[in-house]
Amino acid sequence: MSGKDIRVDVHHIARVEGHGNIVVDVKRGELKEVKLEIVESPRFFEAMLVGRRYPEAVHITSRICGICSVSHANASIKAIEDALGIKPTWQTEVLRKILMAAEIMDSHALHCFFLAAPDFVGAPSVIPLASTSPEVVKTAIRWKKLAHDICDTIVGRHTQPISMVVDGFTNRVTEDQMRELRSKIKEVLENDVPKTLEFFSKLKIPAFERKTDNVCLTQPGEYAFYDGAIKSSKTGEYKHRDYKLKIAEQVVSHSTAKQAFGPVKPYMVGALSRFNNNFDQLMPKAKEVAEKLGLEAPSHNPYQITNAQIVETVHCMEFMMKLFDELLSRGIKDEREERPPIAGWTTKLPPINKSWGVGVVEAPRGLLVHEYKFNNDGMIESANCIIPTAQNLANIEADMRKLVPGILDRPKEEITLLLEMLVRAYDPCISCSTHMLKVDFIE
Amino acid sequence: MKKPKVGFFEFTCCEGCQLTVLSLGDKLLDLFESVDIVNFREASSYKGQDYEIAFIEGSISTSKDIERIKEIRARAKICVALGACAHLGGVNAIRNFQRQSDVRWRTYGDKAWLFDSILAQPIDAVIKVDHVIPECPIDKKEFLRATASILLGKKPFIPDYPVCVDCKMKANVCLFHKPNPIACMGPVTRAGCGAVCPSVGNACEGCRGLIPDPNLSAWEEVLKEHGLSIEDILKFYHMYNGLMGVRR
Ligand code: SF4
Ligand code: SF4
Ligand code: SF4
């Protein structure tokens, strides 16, 4: 089959906020073009923030993405606290870490069960799966519900959190609530994980490797989601305020998502990068799960991202239990009087010290950066939000450039499926990973 | 009985409302059983074009959106606006009150001209909407209740009284009266969420839209007493209710 012309147009996804297409163009057996196009409506969040009172940014930017609204809220809060020169209390930070872990668990469960699982059992979606493999769907529902219960209790609502604000929370959780959540996590961890492993260990992961630059947060003492320095497996570590040394942004015409990539080469963010860079800090059960799934750090196979997400999900459950234990042993305090939280519509706002602030967290899909500049009245003057999927676009294209020449002799359906699965593996936002693909081969 | 065919569609938004549907827990399985979902990008790769009920999430913000939503309207017997983006324009409409050339430049620099974009609008600016399920994001219980009503051929009940009523019933201390007051839009906003935001100590931002005949001037006076400027008050409206003047 080599020597022929192939054009693959996969009408797909690739969200920063939405859909995308894969375009691969082969002329006489030679790869001419590989593109991942984003064709979603532009959102303009950075512009919307201009002129707003600083704490309003939290609830506006959490509306960038319904799947990772907690991550956006945390990145936004951290950018503002950076500019205010505030270090939140220990309790506030622990609660934020629990929220991050719950969101990552929810998002990964959605990807692994609702999106990836149907592929592996040859079903078009989770809907028929509900009758053919009800246990799998029910497990997914239990995991998601657990994550939602945790967020609902701590911040009033999971999608679009309410009470997490600058320098604290506007509500207070009780120790009884914490104990209840902890026991729910324990139950899921003990009952569901073995069954889940059995299901996912049967998955066939396509063989493909490309060594890339793994980028994620890292910090001593724990597997970083909430805080840390930016670590590149190739170029070392960067402080959060120096993020631009690693991440440059450019607008490419085929995408409404701005592509982000390091000054030198494409890099990967997300579960597999975190797994590769911070493997040693995973909780014990998560390490066991990795072993059972045959996943070893470092892995250079992007199709392994789904497995890395399963490992992280187990880690998140164990990690949350550990944090709940720490909270309960110290006792939960009402800190609102001593440290009044600064909500979006708090009427009297403390002045901003520094003219700019940066917040970096690990969203489920990888490194998320918010940077704001402020004027003297505490109004936002400009904003920059760099979203994980935007950072992965260049890396996915680089993977496709390596993958395609090696599989040109295979049937069209297989080429398409492998490309589709590759993009899906990156989990470029749920909406991106599901809809039907229109494929044109020009021969 | 033949199950009604249902489609979920998204325009400009965070997709948090569709995700809320996917997070219904056990009730999600009931939903799968009582309707035939032929179009749900968040959950399925299958795309059917024969639906009777269309749940539409998100705002209209490109010229292509207008064509697409008109096609959906032409196919569906019933169109339901899902969430604040579809109902009110949502946070997407914040930029309507800024200069559009600035908005585009700030996000895409000199490539701004490459992207199709018009002012963000609620879906009823373009098509006839039969029912609204408000809030940002939609409330799970309200969604189930409203969907049940729609399937029975009835109009879903959405209250007309303000959030303050629900808030008082929960015996919350009013945010305006706290030691560090937080301005709240509860007095002019449509209830039905159980005052979920004030109940966890944060402002109602008006995401369910205004009540009929709200006493806006009295509310604005209270905000001014708390030191908010006219500009601040306008920004408060712009969170979700910037287009109210156009709508009323
Ligand atoms: S109404 Fe809110 S939660 Fe729903 S799509 Fe719009 S921004 Fe997202
Ligand atoms: S907190 Fe808000 S909703 Fe509650 S009573 Fe006060 S103004 Fe009304
Ligand atoms: S309290 Fe206000 S902002 Fe919060 S959900 Fe209800 S209507 Fe929306």
C-alpha cells in the first residue's frame, strides 16, 4: 500500500473548549501534513476578565470548563493570592488538595469508563454498555458519585464550586462530614478497585513509543497536583513565576485553541507525565495497580495514558484518606473570623500588593496556568490562561508524525482507529473524545 | 410504549450542564431507560438526526451556530434551554459589554480576524424555546423533575419568587449582615436552587435570571450603601443578567 496517497480527515475533537479534526495527508507514500484542528467557538475568557474586581476572576474562569472547574478555580485563586502576597492556612490548603484529588478522580473515571471502555469492548458508547456490562457502568457511577459527594460537601457544588475563594472558604465543613466521606472512600477503594483492575488489565495497548519531554508540577513530600515547581524531564525545573521560560504560546490559524509549546520542542502534560516524573511519590496501592497494569515509569507510549489515569485515580483515593486523617487528627477549625475569606463580591477588598500574580496547578489533563496583571485599584488589567490540551496539541501532532509512516501499509480502518485512539488517549476533554469521526481517504 | 427520542446539543459553553446530566448517579440509568438518547456528544459517538426533544446547552456566538441551531429547531418538536448559557447568554455575554475589537485582539493578537465570532446570545434570540431549565450549572433534581414534566407533556414548574425566600427558609444569616459583608443578588433573582450559594456563605450571582418585576432600584441602593460603585453594580448584572434590558 505504500506509494499511495492517503488523506485522513477525522472529524474529531481536541478541545480546549471543544471539537477538533485530525488531518493527515500522504502523497505517494510520503507524509506531507499532520494537523490537529480545533474548530470550536472562541471563548475570549482572557478578555472578559479585563476591568473586573480581582476576586471575581475565580467564578468567571471556572466556567471555562465544566470538567475541571475546581482546577481553574484553584489556579485563579493562587494567581490572586500570589499577587496579594497571601499564604493560605494549612487547613485551607489541605481542603484544596482534597478538592483537586476529587476532581481528578471524577475526570479520570469519566474518561476511563465512559469514553475509553466502550472502545475496548467494541460498543459505540456507554449507553449500550449499561445493559451489556452493567457492573462497569455502575462502578463508574459510584466513583463519580464519590467525587461529587466530596466536592458538594466541601464547596457546595462539584461542577462550578461555590465556596472556595481567595484565602479560604466561605463555609465550614464538620468533622462528622469528613469522617463520613472518609469511610465512603475506603469502601470504594476496597470493593471496586480489584474488579476494575481486572477489567482494565485486559485492555490491549497499541505498541508505539516516542520519547518526549514530560512536564508537570513537582514538590518534595507528595505527588504534586496543587502546588510545586514546574518540572521538565529534559530541561529541569522552573519556579511558577518563570513559567514562560518553559511555555511559550502562539496562535496557529487552524486552531481556536492557542497552541502552547516550549521554546525548543513539543512536550507532554497530564497523567503520564506526572506518573513518569513523580512515580516515587505515588501512594502504595497506586504503585501496586501500576505493576498489575504493566505500567512502568518512565513510559514513552502515549496509549498508556488511560492506564496512568487508573493509577492516579487509586492514588487520589488513598491520598484523600490520608489528608482526611490529618485534618481529623488536628481538628477542623472555623478560620473565617481570623482570616476572612475574600469572595467575588466581598464588599471591602484588601489592596493588591504586587502588580501581577501567577497560579499553576495540575488539572486532570495537565499543567494549568493562570496569570493576571492588576492595576492600582485592584482591577484586572490583563489575563492569560494556558490550558493543558493546548499544550498537548503540538505533542500529539509530533506523535502522529512518527506513528503514520510506520503504519501506512495497514488497512485504512486501522490507521484511522489508531490515530483516533491516540487523540482519545490524551483525553483532550471529554467532549472531544466521543463524537463520531468522519473519515475521508483520497486515493 | 415507544421511548421518546432525545438529543443533547452544545453551543458555546463549558459543557458543565451536560456533565451534570452524566453525574445523575443511579438516576442516569433511569434516564437511559425512559428515553432513547440519539445524540449526546459527551457520552456517545452515535449521532442520530431523528429526535423529538432537544436539550440545548450553551450560547450562540458564531454565525455558524445560528445555522446549526435553526436546523435543530426544524427537526425537534420540543426545544429546551439547558442552563444559564442557553437561557441568558451566561458568562459568555460578559464580553458583549466590551469593545469587540479589543476582545479579539487580547485573545488572539493579529490572528484575531481568522475566527468567526458574533455577540453572545441566549438561544431564544434565534429560535423559539419551549421550556427553560435554568441555573449555572443546572440543578440535578430540577432537571429530573422538569424532564419528567416535559415527557408527560406538561410545563415544568420554575418558581417566580426571589432566592431570598429560600435563603430565609434555610435560616441563613444574610450575607449583607455578616461582619465582612458580601453583596448578594438574591433579592432580585429567581429561586429554585434552594439558595445554594448563600447557604455556603457566598453570593447569589443571579445565574437563574431575574424574577418578574424585580425591585432593582431598591437593590442597587443597598449595594451603594455597601460601597459598591455604579460600575461595580453593572459588572454584577453582567455576570449573568447583562442582556436583561434587551430581554425585558
Ligand atoms: S450554564 Fe454554567 S455550567 Fe452550564 S454550560 Fe453554561 S457555564 Fe457551564
Ligand atoms: S444572603 Fe442573599 S439571598 Fe440570602 S437573604 Fe441575604 S440577600 Fe437574600
Ligand atoms: S444562589 Fe443565585 S447564583 Fe447561586 S445557584 Fe442560586 S440563582 Fe444561581
